[in-house]
Amino acid sequence: MGCQNQGERDAKVAVRAPLLSLRRLWPLLLLVAGLAAFLAVGGDAYFTLDSLRLYRNDLATYIADHTIVMALCFLAVYAVMVAFSLPGALLMTVTSGFFFGSVAATGLVVVGATIGATAIFLIAKTALGDPLRARAGPTLLKMEDGFRENAFNYLLILRLIPLFPFFLVNLVPAFLGVRLRDFVLATFIGIIPGTFVFAQVGMGLDSILDSNKELSVRSILSNDVLAALTGLAVLSALPVLYKFFRARRQHKDTAG
């Protein structure tokens, strides 16, 4: 009996969390190398308002003549930018509204961003998420249980308010064991309102380019827009709050 228990313990140790190895880490290292290479060759210089001022007319003409092909190219480039966490996503989103219209641009950005975010989520989950969770203490495990229980709502809140770094919201759920389905749905649905706002701003990009104004999240998100997005986030939080207060009330009734 003692030998059997020892064998079971040894088996559990053997199957305990996956080790950090080069085989697991190579996709993550590839993303880091891609970001470093992009910055090293000055790729970020092409995603600026100055570059857009120089080439907007040529781009507009080319897109008008090859709309479908350019739309697919835009979607692919946007997905790669998100997956590699490359700078310039804000400008790409606003510019898409200028070239494709707010509705089509919203669709392209949402699909591209969801694909890119899902890619980095899966890489982080495989490379780091599983090994880290296996070595985590009880505090992190408890946090993971709580987050996983309401993962969709939590993620929806974080996506609806575009003030949190997008790449960070891609990584944290991977470390907390969020299911792929919840991640994809919350990302896809949650970024639609903010994306539409940015794309709508792009409809008036000519005035921004001609006036030499700076483009930033703060300049786009007026108090009214931010209040609307926050209201959507609060609505998404209601199911979580309801579960919390119901569980608290049940606990009091049981204790009483």
C-alpha cells in the first residue's frame, strides 16, 4: 500500500507542470525577435502621421482601384501588428476609417485584432501560462479560479474601455487559464465600440492631417465617448456583481 502511494506521488510529480524549455519558448522568442527587428530597421517610422501626409493620395487611389485586395492586405498586416505587439495600431485603426469607411474599417480591424490577439494568447498560454500556473502558490490559484469563473465578463470590461494596454490584456488571461472560447468572444465583441469610434474619427482624417494636430487616444476619447464606453463596461460588470452579492447573501444565510 505504501509503495502504491509512493508511486502515485511520483507519478503526480512527473506529470506536474510542463517545464520551461526552448521548445516551448521559441514562439514567444520569435515574437520578441520580430518586435526587435521591426524597431531596429526603423519600421515604426512608416506608421506616422508624417508618412501618411506624404502618401495618403497615392494610397487612396490605389485602394480605390484594388479595394478587396487592399482590404485583405490591411487585415493581414493588422493581425501581424497585434500578434507582434508592434507600434502603430492606433494610427492603422484611424486610417482604416479614412480609406475604407467606418463600418468596413471596424469589421477589418476587429477581425484582424482578434486573430492577432488570439495568436499571442495561445503562444503565451503554451509557453508560459501552463508552467507558471503549475508553480503558482495558492494565492494565484485562487485568483485564477475567480477570474476563470467570470472570465468573459472580466475580459469584456477590459476590452470595452480602450485605456488598458492591448498587449497586456492579451497576456494576463493566458496566465490565468482563461478558455480560448471566452477570450476570442470577449475580444471580438469588446473591441467593436472603441474600434468604431476610432474608425469614425478616421472619416475626418483630412482635417487632422491638414491641421498638423497630434493623434492620440486621449485626443479621440472625449468625455462623452469615454462615458459611453464606461457605461457599456458597467453593464458588462452587472452579472459579476450579481453573482458576488448573491454568493455573499447565501453565505450569510448559511452562517445564520
